[in-house]
Amino acid sequence: MSEDYNDNKTIQAQSSETISGEGGAGVTSDTDYVRPAEVADQDLYHGHSFITKWVFCQDAKVIGVQYFLLATFTGIIGLILSWLMRLQLGFPELAGFMTAEHYYQFVTMHGMIMVVYFLTALFLGGFGNYLIPLMVGARDMVFPYVNMVSFWMFFVAVGVLLASFFVPGGPTGSGWTLYPPQAILEGTPGSGMGIILMCVSLILFVAGFTMGGLNYLITVLQARTRGMTLMRMPLTVWGIFTATVLAMLAFPALLVSALMMSLDKLLGTSFFMPTILKAGEVLEYGGGTPILFQHLFWFFGHPEVYIVALPAFGIISDLISVHSRKNIFGYRMMVWAIVIIGALSFFVWAHHMYVSGMHPWFGFFFATTTLIIAVPTAMKVYNWILTLWRGNIRLNVVMLWCLGFIVTFVNGGITGIFLGNVTVDVPLSDTYFVIAHFHMVMGIAPLMVIMGAVYHWFPLVTGRMLSEKLGKWHFWFTFLGAYSIYFPMHYLGFIGVPRRYFEMYDSPYVTSAVGMNEFISTAAFIVGAAQFILIYNIVTSLKIGKPAGKNPWQANSLEWLTPTVPPEHGNWGDKLPVVHRWPYDFSVPGAKEDFITQTTPPSEVAETEVEKT
Amino acid sequence: MSEPKIEGYKFKPGYSGMAADTASDQTMFKGVHWGKAMMWIFLLSDTFIFSCFLISYMKGRASTPVEWPNPSEVFALNAFGVPVPLLLIAIMTFVLITSSGTMALAVKYGYERNRKMCGWLILATALGGLTFVGMQAFEWSKLIHEGVRPWENPFGAPQFGSFFFMITGFHGTHVSIGVIFLFIYAYKTFAGHYDEGKRGWFTSMKGDYVEIEILGLYWHFVDLVWVFIFAFFYLW
């Protein structure tokens, strides 16, 4: 895209075809020209007190860390809930304090916390806030004030969600999909205050996220630095950007369904409530349609999967490229795959509803669109592998997480092809096979990316490296442990063990399932505990970690090229960076070092065979 | 549409030129203020909210077994002893659309640095919006007086009341928020905050007349949504 700007000038040294002998021949005074800035430098509010610097802070980096910490805290609660569930499933004799109601509540809260309040908030709020302005060369998000409000809305949303543990009746136990009519009817745990607080919390989350999302989008669209064309953006930015677009279009459906359900509960409307007989008596409700809720929920719910997955795709592409010292294979293909996956994700939602009694042609349509998504996704997997192929792989902790991600993602993706087909889905629906599938593909796989990203960017945020040794222990426990948890679950699904069951009672498959459940639970306890290795690693490395210095991974993208590491408010000191190339110029033939940063002007690398970007 | 002048940048012709302009460095939408771009994208998201509401309404109306009430009877108003269908709604719609016109003029005078005219027109817009909300409150109280509730409806399907109060309420909230901001902006215009670039109380960012255009975008959107709500509730 070099002709995007500067079309009257000649950039002779930028293309590999124009290399002409020695001495930087072909370099003219125009070689390094980048047209002037369109927009005046950003006007920033600099905090002076502790409160404006660290609490109600408008700096996207601090907000990113705040999002990260709060999301992680919420995620640990989700982890503890999963422990309790596994305790009940594997060793019910030890879980005497748990009733079936508790179990349903833990299932529900675990699901909602992990999907929305942990993964979404962490990828978009955490990594998005920290990385977008740095990676596109902006001083901050475009609306720092709104960005700050976004975090505090999230804070309130989490507070409301956790408050539901302490209200009469406890949190809602209707499953994370919150299907009516059971979600708001007596008999379901938490059908009183629990479901109301859940809906309120979701509405607050959506409102807060919208504020942040507008920031991410406009920063990417309108606040890039000089020379930063769309096709020179790191794939991390592409992933987070596209995921934010999805979120802006999908969360409205969640907001509307949460609002309508709370009205059903609070005012006695019947949006989702059909005529219901309870103990021989007709309830006040009538004439509503529960299927409508399913449509609204999954119109949000399916894009939500990609809201989590696309940032993971983007981040992993950058990590693989940096740590295998090779440019990303098929950059443009990767960008288009992200965009196409994002667009398709709005046309597949009803594959979550095959068993709701839909018309066969409807199922046929959604099965087709679902399976089409496998094409761009598989392209991405091939490109990751081809990036690794013959690369100068540094087998450090970050790379281990990357490899773990690819394996896990392929695994979860293949079971997704099973479930995308109506005829295969119907018998497997509501079994442990589904649990295994989505935990592999949108639980463990994105988590691997988060872990890799933490080890990769920790030096940037804190200026110190994490311990590699502890990191390797952490990785192997998590990777092998996660497989020990979810691989047997596929089998459990095939023998027909239903999900969301408190216990198996005297079912015929109890014999083979019991031992496996004990094994899975044990693995789950170990994997969960292994995560505290990371926390220990972070806490100790803050103090005694090896000082990272500038650009410890020899990466090319802008976030490593700030004048101070860790970057300060305003990111770039006096002068904004000027970008001359994409962030993937690794191991370029003829170059002195195996990386050429994005800000390296063409005249300095005139004799190398750099990609034309 | 004329292209904005960007120093050092030449727009390229044709579709491939459009793609190149879009993918170029710094900005995708050349010369578009950050706030304006933000408002457009917010409105896109808001469009999805209202679409979800209206699609739910269609689905709910199609699925309920009880007959839907006749809008020309339910929404009729007695004028001089004769029930006139849709009278109030016609006035409400007229007022709201007119306020869109005054808003557009306010933006024009703002960019011409005509502080007084701009301020008065914003104030007129705010009053239009206030009138609309007032008439909506009147209509709500009339329906409630006749026994329509979110959970029941003497004229037919209870979902009529549910959807009507929810969707017009959600739209009315939008209008009310717009009115509040219009009053604030009218004050800021009269006080000259946009002329001198006074920093905002919350955001500490410099004031600029572009803010009026951004609020205008929101206001026109709220009017446009009303047209759809009007069509779906009162004409279907």
C-alpha cells in the first residue's frame, strides 16, 4: 500500500525490486518522506493527584491495567466456582454442603463471569486499552474521559453481579443462557433478586462497554500516527478492532433481552412468558414467546464467541511472528479472515437452537453458514503453522503458549464441525461433548493466548521480565491439565452424560462416568491451583524480576519503541512516531539485525529485501 | 460532496482509489472530527438496539393468541366531541420533525459563529423536544387512565401495553437525554464557551461548535427512530 500516500514522490528503496548495488544507491531526499499530520496533537488531561493518576485515571494504559486486574479478580471467582462444581461431580461425598440449587447457581455464575466479565473485559478492556493507542502510535484513546467512565461502569457492573451472591435466594441458577420462562419462575434458584441483579449488571456492562468500544474504534480509525496505514497495523489491533465492531452490534441484543426479561420479572409483562400451568393453576403470564429470547440472546451470544476469539487470533499472530523471527504468513489473508469471520458470526446464531424445534430448512441454513466459518478459521491456522515453518523459533514460554493455543484451538474447532451439523448436534446437544467443545475452543484456547500475552507484554507494562522457569511449570501444568480435563469430557458426551446435572443418580452409565469424573475433578483442582504459579510469578517478578530494558523480545511494533519503558502518560514524549513499514520485518535478508522496527526509515535499510508494505 | 482539503494528501479517483483512501494512514474518514465519527458509530449501535426492540415487537405481535387492538381506536383523541384518530400523534410527530429543522439551522449558525441565533435555535429545539415528551406523558396517562398497563390491556393483547410502554419509554428517554443536553449546550452557546474554547467541566476538553453538530446528529437520529416507531405502532 505504498501508493496510499505520497504518490508524487518516489520511494525507490522501499521495494525489493529496486535494490541496485551498494552504498544505498537509489536513496533520494524523498525516500523517507511521510506526509504531515492531519490532526493536531492530542490535548490530554494530566492527572496530578493520586486519585486522578491511579484511580479515576484517564490514561488508557492505567485503565487497561485496571480492567485487567478487575477481570482477573472476577475470573478467579469463576475459577473457584468451577472447583466447587467439580468437587460435587467428582467427589459428591466431600461436597455435602452443596445442594442442587447451589450447583445450578455456580454453573450460571461461572459461565456468565468467564464469558462476559472475564474474557470479554480482559481482551477488549485490558489488552485493548493498553495496546491500541501504543500500537497505532496515538498518545491515548481519543476520549480519555469516556474511557475512564467505561471502566467504572464495568466496576459497578461487577459489583452488582457479585452482590447477587448475598441477596435472599442467591444468584440466578438458570444457566448462563438465562432462558425464560424458567429463569424467572419460582422453583429456579435465584428467580427473585438474583435474576434481576444479573439483568441489571448486564445492562450496566453493555453501557460501560459501549463507551470503551467507541474509544477503541475511533482510535483505530481516526487517530493513527503518520505512516500507519490500515495494512500496517499489527494483527492484534485488527483482532481487537473487529471484535469491538462485533460487540457494538451484538451487545444491543443482549441489552434488549435483559431489559425485557427484567420487565417480565418486575412488572409482570409477558414478553417471553407463554401461558403456564403451575400446580394446576394458570399463572398471570400468557401470550409471550420464549423462543424470541433465545433468538435475541444468541444473536448476541454467537458474536460474543468471536468477540473473545478474534482478539486472541490477533494477539497470537503477533506473538508467533515475533518469537519465530519470521513475518506473519499471509498478512492480508489474516486480516481478511478476521473481518470475514466477524461478518459471518452474525449469521450463525441459531446453531445454538437446533433443539428448540426449528424448521429443517432453517437449521440447514444455519448449519451451512456455520460450516463456512471453518474456511477462514482454517486459513488462519495454516498461516500460523506456515509462519512457524522454517522460522528461527525461540522456544520460550510465550512460544509454548502459542503452540498450546494452536493445538487446543484445532481440537476445539474440529468438534465445532461436529456440532455445527444438525444431525450430529441433536444427539450430542446438552451433553458433556458440548462442554468439552466450547471450553476447548473459547475457554482454554483464548486463555492460552492471554497467558502468552501476559508473559510477552509484562516487561512492557512493568519493565521487568517474568521468570521463565516458573512460566514453564505453569505452562505444562495448565496445558496437560486442561487436556486431562476436557479430553475425557468428549467421551462422557458420547456415552450420553447430560450437562448441568447435579448428580448422575442411578443411571446405567454411572459406572464408567464415575471414575472419569473423579479424574477430571482432580485435574481441575491441579490446573486451577497451577494458575497461582502465575500470580506468584507476577508478584515476585514485580520486585526481583530481571530488568527488561527496551524491547526485550526484539519486536518491531510501536509499543516497544516508546522513549521510556514502561511508557508514560502521552506515550511518545515530544514527538509522535513516524511509521515506514509493517511490524513483521523479521529476519530480512541483508539486514544487520534480524528485525527492522516500524519506525526505521527506508534509507537505513536500502540494501535489504524488505517487504513492500 | 466536496472532498476535504488535507495537506499533502491527494484523493484518488474510482473505486480502487476509494479503497486506497480508506486504507491510508492516520485517518480513515478524512477531515472528520473524532467526536462526529464517534457519534455515528454510537448511532449505529443504537440502531441495533431499536431494531431489536421493533423486531421483538413484530415477533411478539405475531405470536400472541389474543387479538391486537385497533390503533386508530386506541390512539384516537376526542376533538370537539368527535374522535379523531392519530390526532395527538400527528401533532407530536410534527413538533419533533420541526425541532430537527431548528437543530439543523442551529448547526449552520454555529459554524457561522452567530452565537445568538445558534443559541436561540438550540433553545427552540430543546423546547420542541420538551413539548414532545410532555405530549407523550399526556398520551401515556390517557392510556393508563383507560386501563392499559404493561401487564394488561382492556382492548386486546396485553403485549400491546408491554411493547408500547417499553419502546416509547425507551425512545422518550432518548428524547429527554437529548433535551437535557440541548439546554446545557444552549447555555454554553450563550455564555460563549464555544467561541473562546472554554474547557468543559467534566472532560476538561476545549469547547468547539462541532459539539453542536454532534448533538444534532443524535437529535436527528432520535427523530428518525420516531418515524419508525410511529409507523410500526400507529399505522400497522
